[in-house]
Amino acid sequence: MEHKLLTEHYNKDNYKSLEGYKQCGGYETLKLALNKQPKELVEMVKASGLRGRGGAGFPTGVKWSFLPDNNEPRYLLCNADEGEPGTFKDRMMMEKAPHQLIEGMIISAFAIQSHKSYIYIRGEYTDSISIIEQALKEAYKQGYLGKNILNSGFDHEMDIYVGAGAYICGEETGMISSLEGKKGQPKLKPPYPAVKGYLEKPTVVNNVETLAAVVPIVRDGAEKYKAIGTERSAGTKIFSVSGNVVKPGNYEVPLGYPLMDMINKLCGGLPPGRKLKACIPGGSSAPVLTAEECEKACLDYENLMDLGSMLGSGAIIVIDDSNSMVDILSVIMHFYHHESCGQCTPCREGTGWLDQIVKNILHGKGRLQDLDLIQNISQHMMGKTICALSDAAALPAISFVTKFKNEFIDYIQQNKISSDNLNQVV
Amino acid sequence: MSVTKRPKKSRYLIPIFGGMLLTFKILLKNLFSRKKMLTLNYPEEHYKYGPRFKGNHILTVKKDGSLRCTACMLCATNCPANCIRITADEHADPNVEKYPISYEIDILRCVFCGYCEEACPVDAIRMGPEWQTAALNGSNFVYDIKHLAHRENLKGGVQSVVDDKERHKAGI
Amino acid sequence: MKKMIKCTINNYPVEVEEGTTIIQAFKKLEQEIAHYCWHPGLSIAGVCRLCMVEIEGNNKLQIACNTVVQDGMVITNQSQKVKDTVRWGLEFHLINHPLDCPICDQAGECVLQEQYMKFGAYQPLMSEDKVKKRKVVDLGSKIVLDTERCILCARCTRFTDEISKTKELGIFNRGDRSEIGIFKNKPLENDYALNTVDICPVGALTSKKFRFQQRVWYLKKAPSVCTGCSTGCNIDVYYNEEGLWRIRPRHNSSINQYWMCDKGRETFKHVNPSGRLKSSFRHTAEQTEKMTTFQALQTLKLDSKKIGLVLTGSYTCEEYDAFLDFFQLHSIYHWKNNPKNFEDYDNFLIRGDKNPNTKGLLESINKRQLKLEDCTQLEQNISHLDLLIVCAPENHKLYPCLEEKINLFLKSKELVWISPHSHTLLQKPINTVWTIPSKTYFEKTGTFINHHGTRQKIKAVASIVDSARSLEEIIHILKTGQTDLTQIASIRDKMKTNYFMEQKGSL
């Protein structure tokens, strides 16, 4: 069953305006939060078991507590650069409930005592940008932002920064570089952003969904939030389901929800006459699951990890038997080749190399030893770079080639070049 | 040092006669069947060596007649006789980049070891079948590009087996 | 004093200062470690991913350049895991590298070549097409860029960002299409630009002046001190039988770190045999007489004459000492390259005083409590002098006032011009002019004192012009009348066989 904690009022037309949001109890939580101690809020988020919804799944409260205890200015950055192929949840959140995000951000900023925050939105989301802009204006007008918020003595300024569409700017340090006006390239860690982030100052970067989820946690209490979902993956998560299903879209379910239920019950199953072949559970960078693995899969961090995949950003891409895995891998590899920032050698050269090999296979020029080569290259790309883009390219490559080896071998041996495939790639 | 065991004194006449016998045998053979004779009447007659004979150097050329040589100096570095001298310069075409403005081989110092040929990464220098280097006193024994690449008997130059396109594909 | 901590590197225990990175500890222990982007004089980029090490208790390999040594750390880069990673790292570096070593100027001193020989895979796996990029890109009057050879270690961009602070270079585009480049109409022309060529580990950046001149394996290098200005940067001079070819900076943390200016790199040309004064001459209005330096010094009458001395800052301390001891009682004039900007400084390396040893000259003068007059004083006094001895600058190019001053000197009754170079004005004089060849910094041993007062020794590498004599040797001849300089221990050590006379036999 869907559990609408965040998306409860999304169908109301005026929910994106401040009036509509307040009618549904908006900004009440902010008042509640401003009466608490910042430390208390951090503990609360820690206790709720909320984990980063952007992909890595790092406990949010713990991340906040890494900030050094000093008087340096701190920054809160909202990562709305939703670039993971298959993910479209943040966009919906920003377009349907901008104030939910803003409220969550003000509470989070209060918790970490930051007086300046930015929402980094990818440039392609023109609607989201204008809606958030409008919402910010309203919030400033009503005194939810600016000096002395709701007479609590807490000041906070919030701005939008529009990205130029690079996938890598969704990585937190890449985003910080971009925000600083530099080329969007991830920075070396250590120092971590919590110590030296935006403008070399302590910085917290959180996903849109994470920040929005702070609102129900503060409103209902940590225990109530923790009760949802599984032991170690608490709360609800919005999943963006796409691919070969009857009703693709965003679905909010408690973590731990079975994958097959998601596909069959909520999304109306596969198109008639098709059979499930594979499923990518966490955006294009997550390793693919075979149909058998899908049966066992539950949508939470641990279960998918056990299956050798990951929850990622919650983008479920359903693949049925009408698709060629070579084709799909080629598209994924092309994406990572195009999006590698070019800083670290293994990623810069490896993504291009993988892309070429897979394209060669697709174009009927593959060799059998290429499959081993793909695995070797991917193996040596993983964990060798500054950010995780290299892993993100390597993991699907390895999983596709190992789990669907026969399909690749057939492809190479039959040497088939269908005009369809060629067109898609070109 | 090689030690030759000399025959005992009393027997040395026998090998001498044996030697004389052989000499006269060959003399008679040559007198009566001149076709089978092992020697040549040089310079009227020339011996024809195999195609792999390492004689005088040839600088190969590209299709357009320019030198294949990239002036990498590997031949000069490898030359045990130190007889190759190259001066490199920047070429107007960025795909060529470097080329020799002078390439000189002091043929009298050359020991015809073939290391230059071996060292060349682009098949720019070969050792051709010519072997007559003799000339009169005062002749130029320092061969320059004009002689090495475009001498008359090369008939417009020897083309390198390395194709331009292939070369660029391989990145050389 | 920083706290010292212990760690183990490849089974060797080592003690390092707190805050040292692993790669620095490796360098300290002289253990081999592959790396491209790390440079001790620049910030850490951590992009080549070659300096991987295995730290005990850490499953994931770490880069040595950005990991700080902690107490009790056990580090190795000899494990199979690290070796595989480095091998693959090199493979990744090379898949799009054009491998045009034959025409690449860096070949022979290319770090990519060196490290591939040490750590490489030797079995290239890449059979796909390489990415094509721009070749022979003009970056200005000094440097040529080859973007295909570039391995994007970002050393050069970091140099222009951090050291020269001119920010001309940047990495454009992304992924394997990344290229180093400059902005439109903003060529790489700063005074320190050629350092980027030095730090480029591959042949992507090459100096226009040195390009294709020599293969580096034909060159030998000798340590020396730059004579281009009074900063006294430490340098390596690269030379072979045909002459000097280039100068590169040598690390000295208290003077020039890893860098030097582009003007200093030009200071080898005046050392080369062409254009040097090869023997002594006596020029008069009627005739020119060629003689050996010994003959010239013998014929030169110094007794009971009123002598003026003109000194420049391009000689060694030992030479000044010998010279001033001999000529104590005469008036001494200091010839500066350009009195107006003599004290200039660009706050990094370049100084307006274009002499390596002005401090040394002043020290020798002060030691003897002599009076050093400015060259402008000479104009009034020149008519009273019988003989003017000019210890002229070694590198005439650094003296913009050269001709003006020579015209002044020629007004004296008799002029002795001691310099590695002559000048056309000196060859048709009204009065008598002696030209005596002197040695350059490459040929003599001695001490320079730089602007900060640091004493630096230079050593004779080879003699280039046989007849050239240092001031010390000239004074010795004047004093003793002996030609055999090998009799004196201090000079004998400095004599070297003439390396440059050796020529290949020709018919």
C-alpha cells in the first residue's frame, strides 16, 4: 500500500501556493521547531533514522552532527540537481509542494544554525525553478524567511542557483564547485564538505526529499517516523517508476515494500503479453536485477544491498523481454561517457572505453573477449576516483555483462545489427 | 687464440703436393668450363645479391614525394659508428609536426650494421641493395637528403610501407 | 618543531612530521611511487589516481598524495592489489595517448615513458579508436601545446592559478574530450610561463625555443646558479658537445623553490662558443694585433700609471678579492645595468639588478674599506686616467646602456676590456684598446652572493674558450708572470679538459 506522508496533499491544486499550504497545516511545524533547541532537532533527526534520499543513503542526523563546533558561517545546500536517469521525484516535489521543501529547509537550517542556504536546481527544470522562485517570494513576504523569522531571532536567507545541466553537479562536492562559480568538478575528500565545503566553510548538502522529510519528523516526532519502514531503513520513500509498466509515475511507499508489489499492484503490472526480464531499482547507476532477483527484492537499503544492487535515488526502471540488454547498456554507457567530468583518469578514460566497446558490440563488431575486458575495466574503475561516477558507470556494466552474459554472447555471435538499434544509438 | 697443430716436419711435403694438386685441379676446371667459375671479372661483371642485402641507405618517401623521416634521431642514437647527423625543424603541417631539414650519412664511417633500419619506427630508412661506394678522391662521401632519397637509380624515390592514414590511426 | 610520528612504509619504519602526506613520506624514504599530478610545489589535485597505496586495516586503496600519515600506519604499495591498480591506471592514461614518442620532444625525459617502463602493463588492451584532439596548438610566443599528449594532470593549470597567479590556462570540455587551453586572445605570456613546460610530465607543453633543437638524451646536465639577476635561482644547465642548450630550475626551497623566470632561461646563449672573444687583441686606430692572453698581459704596462677600474656584478667573490687585492690603490667605479630600475622586484623571483653577485662586489669593497664610486663619476675623471680597466658584464644583453658606456670608456687613453665578448665599437678605437677574453659562469669555480645574502658556490663544468681567463687567473699572470696555471693548486682544480674542442672526425 502507498503511505502518503509527504505526498498526502499533492493532488490539491492550490497546495503549491502559500495559502493552500497553510490550509493543510503548513509552516506550523516551523513554529514548533523554532521553539526547540537546534541540538534537540539534530538529535531528533538522528533518532528518526532518516537517511539521505539522494542516492548514498547516509544518515542525515549523523551528517549534520559532523559540522565542527565553531563560529564560522555555515551553509545548507539543497541538492535539486536531479540528474540520475529514471529519477523524477524531486521535480514533482518542487512543482507540487515547494513550501514543503522550503519549510523543511528552514527547519534544517535552524537545526544546523545556518543563515544562508541555496537550492541548486538543474537548469532543465524550468517549471520547478519558477515555482520555487514564486514560493520563495511568498515565504519572504510572510516572514518565514529573512531577518528574525517568526520573531524567533533566527535569520535565514534562501536563494536558488540554477545549474547548467551537468550530471556531476548532483554530486555534493561537484555541486559546491559549481555553486562557487567553478567548473562543476567534485573536490578531493578529505576535507569533507561538513568541514570545508562551500567557500571553504562548513556545509551540509541534502537532497530535496530528505529536507522535505524533516517536516513530518519534527511534526510527528522521531518515533512515529521510525515506526514506518524497516528496522534500519526508516520512513517512506518516493519511488519513480518508469519503463515497461502500465502506470509509470511517482509512488510513495514505506521502505521495505516488495518490488514486485510495486510493479504489479501500484503500477498496474507490465504491458499485456510481456514478461519481466530485469529491473534497475535505483537509477541507472544501480546494478541491474534479474527477474528472479526481483521476486526477492524489497525496496529498502539493506535488502537491495544484499542482492548486490542499491536503492540509490529510488528510480525503478522496469525492463521487459522486448528490450535488448546490450541496447540498454549502450545507452547507459553513453550517458556516463558524456557526463564524466574528466578529472580522474580511470573515469575519464574508462567511461569512454566502455562506451566504445559496448557500442562496438551493438554494431556487430564485438568480440567475445570484450566481455571480460568490460569486467576488467569496470573492476579497475571502481573505488579509484574522487567521486562515485566511475562506480556508477562500472556497476551497471559489470552487472549487465555478468547477469545477462548469454544475451551478450548471442549478440556478438549472431553479429546482428538491427536498424532500430543503430538509430537509437546514433 | 687459436692453436694450430703443425704436422711433423718429415711429412710436410705431402700436404704441399696435395695443395698443388687442388690448385691445378681448379685451374684445369676453370680452363675448360668457364661457366662454373667461382670468381667474377669485376667491374665488368657484377654479382647480384639477394634483395635483403644491406647496402647503401635509402630514405623512403611518402606518396607526395616528401620524406617519411620524422627526425626522431633514433637511428642517429643507435648508430655505433656515429655517422648519421640530422637537423630537425618544425613542419608547417601539424600532422607532420617534425621533419629533417638535413639528413647526412657519412658513408665512409658507416659499418653497415643495419641498426638504423632496425631503430626506425616509421620505415623511413632502409638499407638498399647498392653496395658500390667507391668513388674518386674528392667525391662527396657524406650523403645528403638529395642523394639518400632522390638519387637517380631510385627512380623518384622508394615509397614507405607505412601508410599515412594508418600511421595517424596508430598515432605515430 | 612539529611532532614526529612513526609509520611503516613497505616494511621500512620511518619517522615523519605530523601532517606529512603519504607520498611525501614515500619520497623521504626514496621509495618508488607512481604519480603524475602531484608536484611538491603545487596544491594537491588527486586526479591521476596512480599513487595508490594500501593501508593496513583499510579495505579500499587510498591515494598517497591526499592521505595524511597517522601514527602507526602500515602502508605498502608493493601488494599485488596496488600493482594491478597502478598498471591499470597507466593503461587508462595511455589509451588515448597518441604514442608519438618519435616526434615528441619530451621523449627521453617523459614521466609517462619512465613510469610505464617501471609499472606498466606492457600488453595494451585497447583496440578501439583513440580520441582525436588538437595538435600543435599555439599558446603564445613561448609555448606549443599538444592536447592529444596531455594526460590532464592539471599541473600547468595549477601553476598558472597558484604560482604565477595569471590564470591563463584552463581545462575545457569534460570527460575524455577534456583539453587544456587558453582563453581567446589571452596567450600564455607571463614571465614564468616556461615553468609549465618543466612540470608537464608528458610532451603536451613544449618550449618553442628548445623544440626540436636536441634530443634530451644527448644532453648532460650540470648544476649551477642563474646569472640573470641577483635572485640567484638554482639551475641545471643542459649541454653537450655542440654547446649549451637550455636551462631549467633546480629545487632550492629557500631561494626559488621549483621555479625560475623565463628570462633566466635565456642566459646560456652568451656562453656558447659562437660570438665569444676567442683570443686577446690590441686594437689601435691603425691596426689590430692578435695575441694570446698571456702575451697581452705581459705587454700591458701597469707600472706608475693612474688606473681606473670599472667593475660589474657578474664576477665571483674570489675574483673580486684577487682583483681588488692587486689594484687596491686605484679609483673603482661600479657599473650598474640600469640604475633606474636597479632595485626593482616583482615579489617573486625577478629583480632589476641583472647581476648575480652585486652583493659579493660590495662585500669585497667593504672588506678592504675601499670607496666604490658610481659610474657617472667616471665621466668627469676619465681624462685624468692613464688606463681604464673594465671588467665588463658577462651577458651584454642584460645591459641596455652598453654602447653608451663603451663610448664613454673609449675616451680614456688606454682601455682594457675584460669580457667573454667583444663589441664592434671597441675594434676601431681612437686610442689603444685591449680586449681580453674572460670566462663565463659555466667555466669557473667560485661564489655568488645573492640579493638575500645567501652564498652559493658554482663549479666549473668545462672550458669553452681556451684562451679565456678568469680575473683570478689574470691577476695570477700579472703577479707572477707565469703561464703555467696548473702550478697553483686553487686554479689547477678548476681547470677542465676542453670538452668542446672534441669534434667528430671528418674527411
